[in-house]
Amino acid sequence: MRVVKLSVIVPFYNVRTYAPDTLRSLRANAREDFEFILVDDCSTDGTADVLRRAREGLPGAVVIGHERNGGLATARNSGLSAANGEYLTFLDGDDWLAPGYFEELVAAAERLRCDFVRTDHVQVTGRTRTVHRVPHGLRGTVLSPRSVILPADRTTSVDYPYAWAGVYHRRLLDRGLLHFTDGLRTAEDRPWIWRLHREAESFAAVGLLGVFYRRGVASSLTQIGDVRQLDFIRAFDQVIDETAKDEDADILLPKAIRTYCAVMAHHLDSGRFEPAVARTLRSMSAGALRRLPPDLLDETLRSLGDRRAALLRRVRRRPAGAESAPAVPAASGASA
């Protein structure tokens, strides 16, 4: 049997315009011991045909087709179930890579010999490119990921959730730490990154640029103000529930609650949602705030700043569960 060093899991959903760039960048990263698991999440725009044709010219390519659209989390899980690599990583179907990036990434992982490695990335919005760094100052130093979750009032590596910004040793998959929560249509990486930081034993950040993350794509959930965006509440409820069971819950929960509240305030203040969805967001947010420990929530609100705190206090007083959620459209799969 062929020994696979790296499995690359790439979900695609209705990204026919961008998929050729993605696939070309994968070919520029191919190696005889790399495999590329291309998951078509029931595309309707011809993306599946692009993947079938590309399979012939991409060494190590495996194409998986979904019969129904399940969203990014479910598509990534399909790829994880098919992966054979000693190391695993991800890419989204509308993003791309610098040539030779994966070889450098694997070399860094083998040099550091830790559970997972996190990397910087380049955000691309139109013609503008911006470097985004892992919010962790030490580079090339192996540490416990649990030790870098805090402080609560600073941006830390647990706030940098991008699954494709790193590489992960197979032992994490064997321990059940790499799968995503099926059905989450946005913020699926939040419970995932928190679980990695709480339960993995070692990690490192490296100053390696090679992933180009495309923003502003019309089909991306980051651009769509419909009910799928509200899954961030379910995602952060999971973060809170799992962190509350941790042996260091009293230390870690303030950070989880502060992040939840900051993301909630951002959505409430964005003005991007359709009216029915905005009403549902306010109602669901009221229920979510009431589920949080009151003393920790009060402490968080005192530290958030006047504008965000006032917004959340106003929503907190709102009756919970008053709005029914609008119907859920088909999930977007490329970039949540």
C-alpha cells in the first residue's frame, strides 16, 4: 500500500468559478505521498464536473460526492473519514495555495513533533491582500495549547479558528478531536478549535505563509445574512457546555463567555440580516444570554465596553423564544 504522509481535505459547494484556481494550486503542491480528498457537497453549478475532470490531472486525488448538501462541517467530516495520512490539513474550495506550501508545512510539523501546528495566512478581498498572523507571539516553540487560551480579555490562538491554517497529526483524529459538529452551517470551527486547545497535548505556531483565503465571495456564508448565520449560537452553546465540564472550568469559562458575547454583539449590531432573521437573532440571543452563568455574564458585560454591553443588556431583557426561525436554505459549503 502507498504510504500517505499528508491528507488534504477540500470541500466544494457551488464554486465552479474558483475551483480551477484551487485545483491548480493543489497540483503545484502535489507529492507522491500526498493525497487530496475533494468533497463535492451536492453542487448544482457544475462544480462536480470540474472535480471529475481534475481528478485525472491531480496526483493522489480522491473525489467524494454527497447526494444531499450538508454544509462545510459535514463535508469536512466525510473527508476525515476517508483520510489515510499521517498528517491532515484542510483547504476551502474557493481558496488557493502558494506552490510548495504543503511540503514546507509537513517539514515544520516533522521538525516540531507536536500534535498540531498553526500558520499565518493571506486574506484576499478583491485586489487587496492582507497578512493575518496567528495571535501567538512565540514561533517555532512547542507549548501546551491549554496554556495559551487565556487571558480572557486578549485575542489568543483560540480566537483564530481557521481549520485550514495549520496541520494536524493523525493521533488527534484517532482521539476523536478533529471531527466537526455535523449540521453546523457557520462557526463550525469554534467548538473545534476550543476542543483542540483544551484536549490536545502540544502545539506550535510558525511564521509560514501559503494559504490565500478569499473573502467577499457572494455564495459564502460570510456574505449571506440568512438564518444559517444563526448557527453561531448553537456553536458557542457547545463551546460553553464543553468548557463547563472541564477541570479548569472556573478559569476558562470567562474567556469562552466573553468571546461568545463579543461575537453575539457583532451580529446584533451588523445590520446585515433580513428582518425576520434579525428578529429571530434577537430572540435566540436573549435565550442564550439567560443560559449563561449570571455572575460571569455580569462580569463580562462590565468589561466589554459601553456600546456592546448596552446592546446585550437590552437584548437580555427581551422575552426569549418569541420568534420562530425562518426556513433554512441549502447550506453553503466553500467558505463559512
